[in-house]
Amino acid sequence: MIEEKRKNNETGKGGHRFSHLRLILIGVVVVAIVCCLMWKAGLLDFRSVDDKLAAIDAELAIPDAGNAAVYYRRFFTDPNNEAILYDLSDYTPSAYCEPWADIEHPELAAELKKNRAFIQTLLDISEMQEARFPVDIAPGPDSWQMARDMRKVIFVLSWAGANDLAEDRADAAHSKYKCQMQLARHFSQQPGTYHKIFAMAFEATVYKNIRMALMRDETTPEHLRSLESILEIPMDRGEGHARIAARIDSLLDEKERSQMSTVELLKHLWLGRKTRKQQEQARHKSRLRLEAIRRATPILIALRRHKEMTGAWPETLEQIEPKLPEQMLIDPQNNGPFVYKHDGDDFVFYSKGPNGIDESGIASRPADDYPIWPLKIKKSPAGKQ
């Protein structure tokens, strides 16, 4: 009996040991899986912020021969081109302007003619399909020089295109608008948030130029097809790039926090969340407005084609609806319809804005409608500023 109890005790102890061992093994497996998931999520990455950014940069790199960013850098760091851009940007202070003839601004017209090679080089570079700028480990005023130069170029191209329209060089104007859209595309391919903000601004400029060009009396069906081809240039709005941009923003924020004093850090943590939320709300509003313009511009082309075919603007949008995708007719700012009002030989076309209330196309507060046509462009004199 005693021997039997001893054996049972030993068996029980062995069973308990086996159970403990099994639990330990299960725990090890669970910890390994969790660690693996955390590693993939970057939570167990002990590299420095600079090393992590460098790794992202290396992952996104493309060969120099096919990288438009390499050629842009060479172009803008050329002292001759720097001087030309400086001079031209003095004559072109805004993103938009109405078509203007040589006789209206003879000095600017002469400068544009003298620097045709400068503009043509930009047009040639913009034909490249990909651009990848380095991920800047310390973005700031100096590191944004490329974006500032591109912004100046966008202005110059707008003024040059407006001159081409007035001087009956529609094809030349369209080539400049195409270049602007390609610049916007190249910036949209970058993983950084600030690049994408510039891309949105560049793209919005192109749409305004295209709307102005397509509504001119001199516009032909061939011109409409040319302008449509510019609208087909794709922007990079993929989720993959958005995730990388969020990762880069997080790393840069982490680096900025590491360089703060305790007082600065507490202030940053206190105000940062609210500020970031406000910034994201503003960006979201801008994205919706840009998407509204993306949808509204093909509608304007359809309206123009209707007039070419019938001699009059349509009475309602229903007359062109069958020729357009259903989604295009929905205003993304309020998920309702755009507003079109025919008035004799003219019409008004606008978005009801985020509040979805028709306020007769008035954009000033408290109203928030967004006019699409007619355009309201402030005239700004060309000349040395």
C-alpha cells in the first residue's frame, strides 16, 4: 500500500512537472509571437531615429537614371538657372492670371522668350515617370528649398501658359499645364506629408488653369481632348505611401521631442495633440475640396462639348449626366449634387461646400460655397516686384 502511494505521488509530481513545462513552452511561443509582431510593427526596433529614416530612404530609393528628382536638383543648383528663376519669379507673383498678350506686359514677354530653353528643360524633366527625393532627417526651412523653387516654377508656368493662350499658342499652353501636373505628381510620390501638401497646391493650380483654358471661345474639340489628357495624369494617393508618410512623421516628431527640454516637452505634449488634430482637419478639408475640383473639371468639359454640338449650354446637368460616371456628379464635400444654373448665354457652377447648403455660390463667411465657374481671378500686374 505504501509503495503504491509512493508511486502515485511520483506519477503526480511527474504530471505536474510536465504541465509546468508545457505552460512554459506555451508562454515562450506566445512571447516569441508577440515579439515578432512588435518587431514588424517597429516597436522593438532599437535603432536611432536617423538610422530608421535612412532605412526608409534606402527602401524607397530608385536608380538615378530614372529618378526625376536627381535632374531637378541638378537643374535648380545650376547657378544660371537659379538666376533665371529669380528674375522670372519677380515678374510672376501669383499662381493665377488671366490670358495676357505680349503688348500688355512686354518686359515679361521678352524674358519668357529669352528663357525658352530654361522652360523647355523643365518640360523635358517632367516627362519622367518617377521622382524620389531623399527622406530628410531634419526637415526645416533650408530643406524645403526644392519645394519653394517648384512653387516659383508653378507660378512662372502659369504666367507663360496664360501668355500662350492670348497669343493663340494653345498647344504650348497645354504643355506647360501638363508640366505643372507632372510636378504635382512627382511631389505626390514622396512619402513626406509636407511634399504631399505642396502636391495638392500644385494640382489645384493646374485645375484652375485648365478651367480657364477650356472655357475660352477659341477652344476647339482638339484642345478639349488635349486638356482631358492632362486630367488623366495619375496622382499617387495609395494607402502604402500614406502609411510610410505617417511613419516618417512619427519618427521626426520623436526626434524633435528628444531634443526638447522638459518644459518644452510638456508644452509640446499639452498643445501638440490639439494642434495635430486641427492640422489634420484642415488637410482633410483641403483634400475634399481638391477632389471636388477633380470631379467638377470633367463636368465643365462635358458642358463645353454640349455647347459645341448644340450651340447652347445645357439647361440642366441632367442633359450631360449619361456621358459621365455617376460618382463624378457627387460633390465629395457634402455627398450631394453640384449646383448648375443656366442663364442665357452663360451659367454658374459651384459646390455647396461642406455645410451642403446652397448659398448662391457665395464663398465668404459665414457662407462656404465654392465657385467653380466663373472663375474669380484677381488681376496682379506683371513686372518687377
